Amino acid sequence: MTQNEINSPAVSDEEIRQMVAESDTGGRRPSGLAAKVVMYTAMAWSLFQLWIASPLPFSLGVFVLNDTQSRAIHLAFALFLGYLLFPPLQRSPRKWIPVQDWVLGLVAAFCAAYLFIFYADLAARPGQPTALDLTVACVGLTLLLEATRRVVGLPMAVMATLFLAYVFLGPYMPDMIAHKGASFTKGMSHQWLSTEGVFGVALGVSSGFVFLFVLFGALLDTGGAGNYFIKSALSVLGHMRGGPAKAAVVSSGLTGLISGSSIANVVTVGTFTIPLMKRVGYKPQIAAAVETAASVDGQIMPPVMGAAAFLMVEYVGIPYTQIIKHAALPALMSYIALFYIVHLEACKAGIHGIPRDTVSPLKQRLINILLTVSGAIVLANVVYYGLGWIKDVAGNASIFIISVLMLVAYLGLLKFEARYPELHMDDPNAPILKLPDPGPTLKSGLHFLLPVVALIWNLMIEELSPALSAFWATTFLVFILVTQRPLAAFFRGKQDVKDELAQGFADLKTGLIAGARNMIGVAIATSTAGIIVGTVTLTGIGLVLAEVVELISAGNLFAMLCMVAVASLILGMGVPTTANYIIVSSLMAPVVVELGAQAGLIVPLIAVHMFVFYFGIMADVTPPVGLAAYAAAGIAKADPLVTGFQAFWYSIRTSVLPFMFIYNTQLLLIGINSIPELVLVVVFAIVASLLFVAASQNWFITRSKWYETVILLLIAFSLFRPNFWMDMIYPPYSKVPATDLIQTIEKAPANEQLRVWVEGEDMNGDPVRKGMLIPLGEPGKAAERLDRFGLRVIPMAGQIDVISVKFRSKAEKAGFQQGQKITDLEVENKRPRPEWIFVPTLGVLAFVVFAQRRRVRLGLSPA
């Protein structure tokens, strides 16, 4: 999409939708036989993914596939559809598919499916590829790179090509990044014929988890949930100052729960909210920037997080439920802060909301809010404890009882919703003089929450795998999609029940096709990212990058983090969220872990991965490549670069968070041991993010003076990281001899993390000293607790020698290696809680509040 195309007044909203959709689902819309081939292939892909996620293959003993086989079929579908739907050039035909694309699609699909078709032969001769194997690998990689150029974009294709070239050109590289190189046979085998490259963990996550969640989101949106979220947010928030912008933030957050694409989020929500924002007084670039920032933040919103959550499970080695817990507070803080930004923009511009149809008295509104919140709490407890009681009493039969209860709830909600008018998406360009009543609007789509509840229940309570949880939730959603129209027509007393049933099946077909088309880019991007991961494992470039960063940053920890943040931004430019995370986590996360540990910054691995993930997704909003900003600018008829810079300024609040939770892991809900402590952390973290926004916008109660902005920044920093000041007064740790290791471990309470200093050698044989964490888990003997972690040690001459590290254990993921020596322990000192820093901090905040209120009262600055 060029700037001239976006800014031209002749470009309609439908044309903008089409141009933006080309980046996600393909620009071709063929007809006739070609359209049927595309349609049935996409449906077959969705049904295949549902099949391998279900228990049926194992129950029936039919078409049981291992991970490698399912990954091969998954990529074959993606490549075939990618060549059919994504034209190679701007001038290529859109309404029909040229012969060469049919041929390329079929050859690419065969190369991908080669691991499935000849799986037994390949397994019988590992490491001994034939000429045919190498030919297929070479052709497959070439066609994958071309598909990446078409579907994902040129930047990622070029990046993968450079990494692939690095495998073979290692001896000719500068000394700092040189390696011995690999033969053609070894390189091709590693990248295509094994599970270390293209068919590695990343593609496995795409095949095993991501597809189902993307399909779940597509089915939910096809059924009308996206429309329901948007209209509900607008009805509740539209009357506030800058109401449409606040509705955009909330609806984008809700859409982000089920969406894996920031661009899709912009198109889904922005086509409705951006014109509304413009109409109430926001400038076009402001409206587009708000939607861009809100949509990009959808990628950090659990439970999907642009599919990165499932990759973190594999890379970090902790359960999915823990990933969701760690990601929840930063996402909440980011959205609340953006909500506050649009409020401040409205205050500065004097923008008001859209009036309601009927205005209830304040007392009545407060009572309604209280009843709604209390009702939700009561309902959540009834569901949680009620279903838990059924599970305890009924045992294995509970699944059938709960299924019947969900069906009864679904029918009851549809009958209840029949009292209210159906929701239809209004024309965003038509004048809205009054807002709809939020009561009927919220009550008109409550049944959409049931599959979401089912998904969360399976994940969090039943603790099923993400794939199986998504399968059961999607199965329930398929039933809803087919039956909601005829049942609603029946409850409304209409006569067209049969026609509505046919439309329900049509919606199901549309959703299955949309889910598959939405996955083309993700599948191809994750497989191409596998080339980069394969290069890292084959050449050791990750450790070389650590040395480069250490050299340039001169050992300064903050400078190192800034360099990693910038590198993550650059690596993420023009790359979808999922592939983006694979790249930055493979290259940058080990750098933070290694150099941070050497400097004494010992943080959990999840904090490091969240750090690089946050900066990777910021590429979607950062000029000059920010694709989401281009999409929003097209809808708003604004300048893309101006929109991008404005959206980046709004996203500064999100960029600050990774630095904060690296130094204060409580922001990831790590190390919180009580409910009061949790409340304290959540409340003050949100207050800190709001104060940071007020400082960045130069507006708090009124326009801030320069020194008030500085004070607000210091207050926000103190609330985010109270340890900074407390550590100056009371040192947090004391060193004890390594010989006390056994005694210290046996005395440590449950789930304690022991800080140790380790000495060893790096890949060049140079001595390295770094700090590391040992999570101790449940109480017990020292040997037992260390064994659960994957570590075996032996005392030796005043230090502790690491004699073995279990393969694929938590100890291995943490970086422990056989032959290392534990030289010191760090024991936490008894000192006042760092939260005492909040007391003087709040006193300073009270001074700023008093000064600004006084100016407003005296009329000394604009209100």
C-alpha cells in the first residue's frame, strides 16, 4: 500500500479493506473452479487441524500422526494456498490464478509433504540423505523463501536468506562472527530434513496450538462476536469525554483476546471506530494512532498474545497457565494507560462524548454498576465452585453433566436475548446523534461468552493442553455457529427457521475458510523463522552476538538492554508477531540472560522472553515499516508516517514496561506471596503507568510545567521500582560460602529461589563468572530438590562442582553446564519492605496534585 493510494480521496473504505486484507489473507479472489479448489483446500486444512487436535485419532486408531508428520502436512497446506492466493507482483492478476502459480504451489506442497510421504525411509537413514532428499530440500527452501516474500514480505525473506548464506559462508566472515561453515549436505539436512530447522519447534507450535486459536477467533468473529464487542464498548463508553476513542481501546483489547494479527485488529475495529473518533473532534492522525496503538497492544493480551504464548511454553519450559499469569498485569497496565492517553487528548482538545438516548440518574447508574460487578463475581464463584463440586462428585461423568449445563445455559441465553433487538454493524460514516442503551446492547450477545468461558475453564481449571482446550472450545463454538441463527429465529417467533439453519452452515463454512486463510502467513512465517533458529543451533551465532553486544556496551547493563531493545525492533520490522518472537527470542534472549547474569542481574527466563517479545511487536507501530499504522492511516485518510510517529509516541508506555519488569519481576506477578501484596503491586503498578502517561503527555490535572513533568517521571519510576531506592539504603543480599549450599537448600521454604554465583568457561575457553537462580520447589532433602531441577553437585575443595545436568531439564534451560563450579551463595537480607518507599513518593505526588489544582482554581492555566 503506497502513501498516494492511502491519501487519495478516490480510495473507498472497501478498497482500503481489500488492500489491507492482502497482507493477511491474500489479494486474489478467483472465481469458478479455482475458487472452489481454494475453498475446499482451506476447509480441508481446518478440518485436518481439528482432527489431529482431537482425541479421535487415538481412540479410533485411524490416521494417527506424530509431530513431524503433522508439521509437514501443515506446511504443505500453507504453501499451496500461499502460492494460489498471494500474487508475486503488483501487476499480477487478482481474479484468476496463472498456470505457473499452480505448478509452484503443487511443487512446494510436495516438498513440504515429503517428510510425511517418505517418513519411514528418512527415519531409517538418519544423517544419510540421498540425492533426491537434497534436491527436495534445496527446491523446498527456495520455494519457501519465495512464498515468504509474497505472503510475509521482503524483509523476512531477505533476513532468512542471509542467515542461510551464513551457514555456508562462515569461514569467509569477519573474525568476530566467523565459524567453520557447513557442507551442502549437512546444511540442507539440518534445515529441511530434520526438526532443527524449518520443521522445528516453531512450526510445531503453529501446527499444534496456533491454528486452533486462530480458527477459534475466526469462527467467533464470523458468528458476530467482533461486532458485539465493538457495539458493547461503544454503548458503555461512548458518552464519556472522547468516548469513541475509549471504545476503540476497549474493543481492540477484547478483539486482541482472540486475534493473532494487529493488522486484522485494525481492520476489524478501526473501520468502525476511526470515523467515529474523527467525527467527535479527534484529528485523523490522532484517531489512526489510537487505533494502531490499541491494536498492536492486542498482541500482548492473553490468552493468545499473537500466538507467542504457546511458543513461550516451549522456549521457557513453564506451563501455559503460568505464561498467562505473567503476561496479565503488563497487558492490563498498557491498556489502562492508553485509555488514559485518549482521555488526556480529549481534555486538551476539549472533546466530549456522544449523548445517550436516555440518561439515568447518577445514583441509578452507580447501583447498576454495583449490581453488574457483584453479579459477575457471584456468577464466577457459582461456576467455579459449582462445576468443581460436580467434578468432585461425578468424577469422569462430570464432563457429560457440565456439557448438558452449558447447553442449557446456551439455550437460556438465546431465549433471554430474543427480547432485545438483533445487533447490526452501523455505517460508521452515518451521523450518530445518540448512543444506544447499553443494557439491551450488552444483553444481546451474552452467548458469545460461553465458548470463551469453556476455553478458559479447560485451560485454567481442567488444565488440559492448549490444543485440547482449544479443540473442545472450538467444537462448542461450531455448534453455536450452526444453531444460533435458527434458534434465535424460533425464539423470536419467525417463520424462516429452515433458511436460518442453512445460513448457520454457511457461516460455519465461512469461518473454516477464514481461519485457514488467516493462518497462511503465520504458518509460512514460523517455518521461515525455523531457518533462522536452525542457523543459530548449527553455527552458535547466538553466543557470538552476546560477545558483540558486550563489547559495544562496555559491560554497562542498561546500555546492553537498550541495544537489545533496538535490535529486537529492527529484527521485528515487517515480520508477523509469531515469527517476530521466534527470531528475537532465538537471537536476543540468550544475550540478555548471559550478559545480565555476568553483571549480577539474575532474572527468571520468562522476564527475558517477555522483554524481547515486547520490543519485537513494537516494530508493528514503529516507522517506517509499521504495517498496522499504514492500515489505520488508510482508514483515517491520514499520512502514514505522521500516524506511525504519533502511534509510537503513544506506545512509549508499553516500551517502558519491559525495562521495569526486568528490574522488578513483581510486575510479572513473580515472587508475590499473599493477596494484600498482590493488591498492592497491581494498584501501584497501574498508578505508576498512569503517572508516566501524564508525564509523557505533559498533562495531568492541567497542563504540566517542565519540573512537574520531571517529578511525575520520578514518581512513576519509584512506584515501578521501589527496590532501586531501598537497595541504596539496605543491601538486598549477603554472600555466604558455597559449602553452605546443602544446609541452605534444606532450610529453604517451598518455592524459594536460591541465588548462586557460578564459574566456568565460554565457547572460546575463556573464564566466565555469572549469577544464576535455582528454583527449589517443594521442601525436602537437598539432593531431591536439586534433582527435580535437573542438577547433581558434589562438594570439592571449598566449592561445589556441577557433575551432571539432566537433558532438557529446567537446569539446562537455565544455562547450567557440567563442569561448572558454584563458588558463592547469596542469601536475602532482612530489611524493611521496599513498598515503604511509596509513602514519601505519594507525599510528593500530593504536592503536584495540590499545585495543579490550585492553578486550575485560580485560572492560571487551561483546564
